[in-house]
Amino acid sequence: MEAKLQSFLNALLLFSLCLSAAGQTCTNHNFASNEVFAACVDHPVLNSFLHWTYHPSNTTLRMAFRRPSTSPNQWIAWAINPNGLAMFGSQALIAYRNSSGLPHVYTSSIDLPSPTMQQSRLSFEVSQLSATYSNNEMTIFATISLPPRMTTVNQVWQEGPMAQGSPLPHAFTGDNRRSLATLDLLTGSTTAAVDSVLRRRNIHGVLNAVSWGTLMPMGAIFARYLKVFKAADPAWFYLHVACQTSAYAVGVAGWATGIKLGGESAAVQYNTHRNIGIALFVLGSVQVFALLLRPKKDHKYRIYWNIYHHSMGYSVIIMSIINVFEGLKILSPDNKWRRAYSGVIILLGAVALVLEAITWFIVIKRRRSNSNKFPHNISTHTAKVENRV
């Protein structure tokens, strides 16, 4: 009776997968050992495939994880995480080619923030563990004894480099970050992971790109160019203050998010991005509090305050733009986002160049006009325009 029930369940699984099988490349694969699996799934990233047969009678999972285009200097891994969709806590099967050119496969419990991927026992029993390597395709075979009623598993798969016969850490961005999903062993349906950390990293990136990377340069443009136009006085000043204070407020939120993310990922550090971010927060805070010490326009120390304010402001803007691109490098989003931000910066730069030429023309023309009218005096209005902040 149990054999008939198992055959019926396997047939039902095959039937439920038949509609989607036409779009799967894994269904066309034949193993050299002629082993046949009840179901398979194409992983959405890292060019890999999982084949399996689930036996409800004894809750065992017979599986094969294969990855074409695996170079001799790469390792591959497939894991189940009983605790959730994450790398930490996963129970992994790892394989690579050893110094003799033969595939070596073992188990490793990934239970440290900075895993060494050394051989260790798993929280469930694994038997018939083996691996093959042919035509640059590595395949891991295993039979896993699952806990009762665990018909949906959190699966994680990875690939990484080798050095001196030992696996090195894999990348923590791009497809390596997205290689996890739930898998229903009975229906074959998969659900991509909702990466809460990645979502917070994206929020961090958006906050900083909008604040430090966009509003801050816009505020500087208002202050440098609009004040030359008489009709824009004093509107340019309020626009400048509004942009810079908004940029600082949103930027502090982005900075705080980044600090929290850094504290949660002690194993992965981006020193350049972090150090620039800390410097931006310090310099931005000094700029804001320096407004409380701003001398009056006719004060003898006002010119020194102006020099400090301008040099510090431009330094913050340059560092902000650099750090936004550093963040994009870390997040590795679609190229459209990098192109979009590059377009914003190019547009702001083009506007600044045009306004630079226009305002210089206006200032020079105004100086000549005032010089002809008052050859022995400096125009009070010109001095006011050039010194106001």
C-alpha cells in the first residue's frame, strides 16, 4: 500500500509540474548514472539547477544539485536552512575539485557570521553523498533525512572561488545575494526570498542619493548662481537653506541606517564607503552648527567664515557624489539606476556650467557699468551680491 501511495504522489507531482516544464531547461537533462528524479527547478540566479524526489513514507529527499560552467577553481554549495531564508544557520553540501582533479564533497554547518566552510556535521542525517565533475559541470548528489512534515524547505545555493585547495568566501552582492528561495517539495513551487537586509540597504542608498547626492548640490547651485540676479534676492537664500537643511535631515536618516546595517554585518565591511560616510556626517554637522556662528555681512571676520563655508560645502558635495557611486558599486543594482543617477549629476553639472557663464557675464557687465558711473568707488550692490551667503 505504501509503495502504491508513493507512486501515486510522485505521479501527481509530475502532473502538477507538466504545465511549467516546457519553460524549464532542467527537464531536458539526463544524468550519466541514468538516475531519474521526480521533479526539478531552474534556479533564477547563478546558472544552477536542483533535481529531487521526495519520499513521504520516510521523509527523505533524494536530490542532485548541478551547476554548469563551473571552472576547476570554483566551489559550489547547496543548503537547507531550517530557521529561515538566510545563509547563516544553513546546513550545506559543498563540492570542489581537489589537487588531483577529482571532485571532493562534504557537509558544513554555516553557523558563524564569518563561516570557514570547514567540514562539520549537519543537524539532519545525510547519506549517499557524492559529486561528479564533467565538461565543467559540477553535480552534488545526496539523500537527506528531513524532519517529519517538513515538505517546504528554505534552500540556499552558492558558488565561489578557490585558493590553494581551499574555498574562499563568495561575493556578497548581486546574484550571490539573491540565491535563496523556498521550495515546496510536493508541488515544486518556489518563492523568491524577501531580503529584509537588502531592502534596508536599498532604503539607505535612496536616502543618501537624494540627500547628500542630489539636494546638497542643488542647494549649492541656488546659492552660487541665483544670488547674482537681483529679482532672486532674498529668495535664493531661503532656497539654499531649505535644500541644505532638508539634505542634512534626510542624510542623517540615511547615515543612521548605514550604521545599523554595518553593525549587523560584522563579517562584511566596506571601509571606503563607511569612512566617507562618517566624514560626511561630521562635516555636514559642522556646517549646520556653523550657521549659529555666522558673522554679520559687515563683520571683519565674515570673509574668513565665507572661505570656510564655501570650501567645506564643496568638499561635502564632492565626497557625497563619490560615496553615492561607492554605494552603487556595493549594491550592484540594475544598470538603469547607475545611469539614472549619472544622468542627474550630468544634468546638474551642465546647469552649473551654463549658469557659471551667464553669471560671470552679468557680474563683469555690472562691474563695468558701475566703474563708468563711479570710477573711484566700488559698487555697494556688487559687494553685497558677492559677499552674501
